[in-house]
Amino acid sequence: MVDVKGKWALVTGGARGIGALVAEFMAKRGANIIIQSRSLEHNKKMIDKLTPLGVECKSVACDLQNPDSVYAMLKEIDSFGVDVDFVFNNAAVQIAYRTNPFDTPVADFVDSFYINTIAPAFICYHFLPKMQKKGFGRIINTTSGIDKEPQQAGYSASKAALDKFTRDLGTLTEGTDVIISLTDPGWCRTDLGGPGAPNAPESAIPGVVVGAFVDDKKCGRLFPAGRFHNLGLEEAVKVAESMTRD
């Protein structure tokens, strides 16, 4: 199992919801954290919560819908002079439920793909070569189990595209110590999932972080959080490493 102490983790959408749980989980195990949200003010509460744990924390603001903003964020992270060992592409947007799918506007697809697919892809493109060069890294892209929901076509299509992208990208590092995985938190009561969701956000732990700790050089697997609910981290890693790409 990977020891994360002293390593750096970037968590997009890390100021709240599942992302905040990921950041806290990693920090409690000694990882230094870079939190992204749309504004530095959004990040402050989380930074204040993590710093007393004895880790270093940095904050970046980025509009993931804007490619120029993504590039600027990546340049800023490079300026920190630290190696990013873990990338949690957690941030996402779920556009409004369209009761009549035939009224779905183009913006549902455009906005969903920019945030849920394109931004994570270019974050991967930025950090993956650096991970390959140093011989270590973990990328965990957050997907969704949404299915047969034409009322949310933009969201579901963008997540399906992220799945395909992640599995394809993983073929570049298969068999190395740079591991690329997918995770699905399930439908949780977060700002994205809404108050009517059946699962507490905490139910996603440790499933949404287990991809950071696997150590078997296998890429492209999906780790559904529900599969790991109520497991300790070591047991969760053993279960994850027993899973196949299929």
C-alpha cells in the first residue's frame, strides 16, 4: 500500500462535498494538499481545517469551464515548485434535470463536457508526463453510475466520455508505478447530488481515495465507492487490487 506522507495531492472541487472529504482523508495520512475551487475564498475554510493536521496546504482558483483558466491554474501549480504525486479530478457539474429531454439545450452538453471531461483531460495531460518522468503517480478521475437518464444527457454523456478517456490513457502507463483509475462516489447528499440523494457523503470514503493507495501497476479500473463502504483502508486496497478492468 502506498505511503502518502509528505507527498502532494491536487484535489479539484476540494472545498466542499466529496472533494473536501478526499482532501481531509489524504491530509490525515500526511499528504500535502492543493485545493482547487472557483475562488480562493471558497478554499479558505478547508485550508484552515487541514493546516492544523501538520501538512502543507496551497490554494488555487480556477473556472474549469474556461480552458484559459485551467492553463493558468496549471502554470500556477508549477510555480509552487512541488511534485504533484496524486491528482483527484473530483470537480463536476450536473446540469438541470430536463423533464422533456427533447428540450435539452446545447449548453447542457457544452458546459458538461468542458467541466466534466475536457478540464480533467487536460489536467491529466499536464501531470502525467511529469509522473512518468519521476516514475510515480496516481490519477483518480471521478465518474458517475448514471444510466438510462435521457433527462440528464449532457451530464451522463460527459461522464461516459471521461470513462473512455481514462481507460484509453491508462494504456500508456499500464505496468508502471503511474496508475490511472476511475471512482464513482454514488448518489450522495452533496451540493451536486442534492438533499434527496440516498447516501451520506461519508459513504464514499474510502472508495473515492482507494485509487491513490493501490500499488499493483494496473490502470483503467473503476472503483465504485459502494463496494468499499465500511471497509478500513488496508482491506479496501486489497479488494481494489483484486478487481479487474472489466
